[in-house]
Amino acid sequence: MSERIKILGIFAILGFVAGILANVLYDAVVPAILAALPNISGKWLVSGFTGMILTLLVLAIWAYFSSSDRSRKME
């Protein structure tokens, strides 16, 4: 299996898990954000912010694990 297909599969799985996590935490996170920032009135804004955080988290995890693999191959 090519390296690109593996990376695509990993991103697909991480995205699926991030979507499940967002769905589970939605009821707890949205009221807390709306209480902290009372001027936000649209769910789309809160959803966009949550998506941004989840995407950065997934990217950071991928970058961490991919750098570990690269350093092992160089040894």
C-alpha cells in the first residue's frame, strides 16, 4: 500500500473520530462558550470555532507521529 493511501486513511479515521468527539461534546461545549461569550448568537460561528480547534488538534497529532516515523527511518 502506498504511503499516500496510508496517510489519507489515517486522516479519514482521525476525522471520523473528531466528528464523533464533536457530537458527544456539543451539549457541554456550546453552552460554556455561549456563557463565556454572550455576544455570539449563531450556532454556525460556534461550530466553525469548534471545527477549527479539532482540525488543529488532528493536524498536530499527525505532525507529531509523522516526525517520529521519519526519525526512526533515519537511524
